[in-house]
Amino acid sequence: MKPRRAHPDKVLTAAKVKKVSKAGRHADGNGLYLVVDPSGARRWVLRTVVRGRRRDIGLGGLRIVSLAEARDLAMQYRRIARAGGDPLEERRNARRVVPTFEAAARSVHAEHKATWRNAKHASQWINTLAQYVFPLIGDRPVDQIDTPDLLKVLMPIWLTKPETARRVRQRISTVLDWAKAAGHRSGDNPVAGVAKGLPKQPDRKTHLPALPYAEVPAFVHRLRASDATEVVSLAFEFLILTAARTSEVLEAKWKEIDLKAAVWTIPGSRMKAGREHRVPLALACITILKRARELAPDGDYVFTGRSNERPLSNMAFLMALRRLKLDITAHGFRSAFRDWASERTNFPNEVCELALAHTIKNKVEAAYRRGDLLDKRRDLMSTWAQFATSAKGKVVKLRA
């Protein structure tokens, strides 16, 4: 048997490297080669075994990487391979730029906003993070954010603004989940454990303050006589008579209104449940709409704001209630409508629920129900409008 020769080690020198011009591989030892291409380009390659497979790993061109640097890189990569790692994977990880939390959040917002119900929600999503999160941890790399950082963000608003705090927590969680899926984080989402460090919030089962249905007629008469602008008064009464949500009324456009058929069709993009909703319009609603058209004959929105191109502000109803010194909400009139329908009428429950555009919780029933009971709801809404605008309001005492 021939004696085994020692593996070549550091065969090349800086002087030799400068003179090498013959195309092919020129070994330095320990798997390091200077490769000269037929074009004359020269580059370093390490041949080694990675997880049981032979791999050739490029180390860079000779103009950029010297002989000494190539030897150091080769030694570093061989050590990683012997430890069971992948030098190429570690190199990719080292080159990856980890975004800050703010950059990650804005990426999530850009990717998802097209799927959200409306522009208002998309705007609120990023604005809450910009207000409460970015000033504190916005510039931190997303892979370095942990539970203490989240406590610093949530603690100041957890009890004073509980609903906002819960939304902020959920949005932070979405950003961190995205960061893990994108390869910028590893391990569990720290939002899952942050609750242990937060105090218990007050009971969430509180309802928005609403006016008792018996007082609605008096409110309508008082609203008409108030110092609110006419368009605000019209819009508020329209909200009451249709039992619609505030945003649905404020953003209503004339293209959604069919005066001849007396139907207001709200597109799914503006509905909470994401489905188109038809609202039968009582005679009182038609009267309101005709007057609104006289006030802004060229506007796209039914109830215009300071210009025909913009709707009323979402503060319009709140300010009207404040001027009347009433501690209630516009949304609460939906509750008043529902209580009235249950206690003062014999309309079926499903008709009343569809009038409020509530989803059917029973999945089997929802699967088989195709219609929206428009004719039956027309009778319901006409009866409600007659009640809400009745002269009885003159003798019902309003609570200030």
C-alpha cells in the first residue's frame, strides 16, 4: 500500500495568486480553490460536505476577497458544516435585513387594507399603531420585541381606554405573526403572554346609552326644533327612522337610493356583516331625502358636509346630542327601535333582526334563508316611522 500523503494546506501564496491565469481549479488546501474561468475571471470556491452532501460554496471574487480572507471564510464555513449547520443558510440569515416594528406594521397594512371592509377601518388600523405604539417601540427591530415592550405600550391605556387597548394588542399580534411568517422572527408571539402582566379590565358587558323608545317621538320633535343645522337634523332623523348605523347614514350616496321603489341599498363594503343590505324607506324618509336633495342638488352624498364632495362629519350627531344635553348615543336608537318592536308590535323576531341587518347566528337557518323579507320589513319600518314622528312626543318628558 502506498503511504497516504498529507492533504495540501496553504499551497497558494499572494504572489502565486496574482500570477495564476490558467483556466481551471487551483487548490490552496482544505477544500479551498481559486477558480479561473475561461474568460479570465477569478473567484474563490470552498468545496465541503454539508449535512451529508457535497457542496461548492462561492466566497467571492479575487478583486474583493484576498487569499487571507478566503482562508478565514473557508475555515468559518467548515466549522459550521462540521457542527451540522448550513453555511449558506447562515450567510442568508446574516444578510437579511430585519425591519423595525413600524416598517413591519406598514407592510402589513399595505398588504391587507384591500381586504378590509372600508377605508375608515384601514385608516383606524394604522393610526392607532402610529399613536400608541410607534412612539415607544416603532424603531425597534421586529425580532427584538418581547413582552416587556408590549407592557410598556399597553399599560398606559389598558384601564383608561380599554377598547382601544384591546384593539392595539390585537394589531400588534397581527404584525408579529406576519414577521414570523416572513422569517423575521422565531418563537412564540409575546402578545399571548402579555395578559399576565396587565390588570383586569372592567366588565365589557356594558351597553351604549340609549333613549327609551317611549321618548323617541319627543326627541324627534325636539331635534327638529333644535339649533342643529338642517342637514344634521335631517340626517339624524333619517338614522332613527331607518334604524341604521351612523356610518351607513353619513356615507350614504344618492346612487344607493331608489326613490321610486322607496329602497335604500347599502353595498356590502359599507356593512358590518359585509353583505348588501336593502332598507325599505317609509314616507317620512322620502320626505327627508327630497329636502336633502334640495339643500345639495349636485352632491354625491345624501347628507353633505361643508362641501358637496364630502359627507357630514362623524361628530355631527354627537355634537347635536351635546347641545340637547342628552347623555345618549346615536347608535342607541337602534336599541330603542328593537325594544319598541319587541314590546309594542307583533312583528316576527326574524323580521326585526333583518331590519337591523343582524346576521343569523344559526348556521343551518342562515344556509337556507335566501330572501331579506323586504315587504314584511316595509310594514315594520312604516309603523316605526309613524310612531317615532307621532304627536305623542309633545307630551312625553325628555330626560336631560
